[in-house]
Amino acid sequence: MITRLTPQDASFYRLESTSNPIHIGSLAILAGDSGAETGPVLDYATLLDLVEARLPLVPRYRRKVREIPLSLGRPVWVEDSRFDITYHVRRSALPAPGSDAQLHELISRLASRQLDQSRPLWEMYLIEGLAGGRCALFTKSHSALVDGETALEIGHVILDTGPAPRVLADDAWHPQHEPSDTDLLLGALGHLAAQPSEAVEVLRGVGANVFGVVGATEKAVESMAKAVRSATGGTPSSPLNAPTCKHRRFDVAVTELEDYRKIHKEHGCTINDVILAVLTGALRNWLLSRGKALTEPSVLRAVVPMSVYAEGAEDQLRAPSTVSSFLVDLPVGEPNPVMRLSHIAHACDADGKSRRGVRARTLVHMAGFAPASLHAMSVRAASTFAENTFNLVITNAPGPQTPMYIGGARMLEMYPVSPLLRNQASSIGITSYDGRVFYGLNADRDAMADIGVLAASVPESMEEMLGACL
């Protein structure tokens, strides 16, 4: 089966570089002690069987990208006739007992590497040797691969709601014969003949920029970006904006979901507002640790792709109906946590009225949904903003609030690993799961050597917020 990449998929695919790999990462920590509560320890053979059995649910994970000869049109998805699951599902190990710091360093290195564009654009690593008998599962999928609706992230399909993996019908998949360059060229010419407007675009050599706009929306979004710059006086100066190198750093923070619920109920704001306020406090502390002079009007401007929930959704902790995106100023200069929360709640309420949304109908009906697809959609929404209109991207996606299992092993923690956009020194992904809120902080290795300071500031900011708000 041959399908053409959408304009946005093609932009993500073509504009990736060695210093800006555009893949969505997800890190899961799995229990190591076998028992009724935790399930068996996940081993490589079990993982291989599980992934192979679930691939029919994500057929694009068996397809690779082929360019059209002479660049006559967007690339296409074709089935990989030499698909080898052992190439994609890999095994790694830390010197036992591996520490969390060693795990994060390994994730930094894995997240830095581009995916092999001659094969389906994903990799999965079973990482053994963690202290306590635990293991980790790190998955990275190219942003062109996952759109959250027609193509989900593989984490959606390998998770189960209980220790016993659900059984699917046997897969009778056999790879189709790959088309030749001549086949692709003839197909592209036929497509262009049927789409004269696209033919004109191809002949003019018009390309799309993944960090500004895609396709027909380019002029509208650029006009909006100019209006933002005019109204706000440009992007606030920040060490978060810097050219990126080839290497990354990764760190994490963990907080209790109940703390956010308490503040949300006490102040009548959303849980998303509280999360942003906590993160704003952490960013403030990090900037102060760098000797940055902050005054009360000081802000950081963030692209905040947020999940929009159906009417009556309890605490905004179930699958959303839409993923939307807007710009919000984080008041890092405000020393009072309550005032920071008030400013953010007001800004999100006002700016949210002009959100640009991406439908998530598929996710609404997923039992025990995994948030990686939501983070992929969030990065897509964020990429529609011109790069010089914001300081950082914050993606926030809810996860299931009951224990989930992979190959029978209980998942203890889950962290997003969002990509860095151009000239973005850090990207922050946030996920709630099973009563806790997990922060994954991906950063440029040179520009953000002190990412650990920011990670440590998150729980400190939460404590400050609790003390001031309750």
C-alpha cells in the first residue's frame, strides 16, 4: 500500500537535521519484582513477541518513507519488504545495579541519534540492569510517523490494563513488493495531473517550514506571528533560546497528583494552570541560579499545547477530544506563587479562546490510553508557531490513572522525551499517571548543562506552591 505523506508529515521528515532530530520519545520504568501486583519481569523475547503481535494495530510502523524521483511531489509511505523487527526492538543494559542518573545519561545519548531513514522510523530499547531489578523501555518514533488520529504511537498498543496481555488475532502480514523509482514517478505524475494546484506548487519549488507553517496555512500563521511580535515587543530574552548541538541531556522530576488537585479545587483553576504555575516557579529558581536579573514584569513565553476535554471531564484526567496550542507568558519575575497562579489562570483562559486545535477523536475511545500520541500531536501544534515567537515548548498530556502493564510487567513511571525545535535549548514534557505527575526535561547538552538544577526545582516549587496556596 502506497500513501502520500501529508504536507506536515513531509515537513517533519525533510527538515530534520543532525542537531534537531524530530522524534517523540517515551520512557517507561517497569517493576522488577515478580508478584501478583507487579507481574513478571519483562524480558527481551516477551517484548519481541508482544510488539510483533500488536504491529497490526499500528501498520505505519512497518512502512518506510520513499522520496519521489526528481522531487515531483511529497514522499510516500511504502511497506518495507525487508522489515526486521529485531532491528527496531533492541536490547541494552546498564552495569548492575544501574542508577537513575546512569539511565538518564543513556536516554540522553539515545535521544540524540537520528533514526535510520532507510527503514521504518522508530526504535524501541529494553534497558536492563536497573537497581531493584527494574527495567526501562525507551521508545522513539519520528514525528512524521505519529499524528495521533490515523497513526498512533506504538505505546498505545503495547500497554494493557492488567498483567495478562490481551490476545489479538494472528497477523497474516506479508510485505508487498516495493515499488520501483519508475512506479513512484508514474504515480506522482498521475497524482499531479489530478491535482493541478499541487502541480503548480511543486513546479515552483515551494516548500513548507515545519517551524513556521505548513501548506496553505503559511500566510495566516505568519501574519499571526507578526501580530504577536508587534503586540508584545518580540520574544523575551532568555538562555532557553540558543543554537542546538548534536547532543542532549535528560533529567526528570516527580510530584504527587493529589497536590495539584488540592490547589485546583481551592482556587477554582484547572490542573493545567497549576502545573504551569509550578513549572514557572521552577524556571524562576533556575534563572536566579544563573544570576539572571528578574524584575516583576519578567516573563518567559511558552508554546503550550494543551488537551481540551469534553464537558464534565473529571479533573481533566481522561482522554481529550482535542489537542490545542497557544502562546502564554509565564510570570517568572513574580515572587508570589499565588499571584503566579492567578496570572497564568487568567492568561490561559483568555488565550485559550484563540487556540488552534487538532482533533483527537481516536484517543477518546482508547481504553487505558497512553500519552505519547498526545505529546506527538502537541509537538505538531507547537510547530505551527514561528520559531522567534516563543522561548520554550511545554507539552502536557494526561495518562491513565490506574496501573498499566507491558508484557505482564507493571509500569511504575512514564516520562515524555519531547524533541527540541530549532533554537530551543529545552523542551519539557509532562504526563500524569497512576496518581503522580512526571516531568521529562530534554535539553541541549551545551546550552543546558545545568538541566539538573531545573529538574530539582520542580518539587521545590510544588512545596512553595502548597505552602502559599493552602
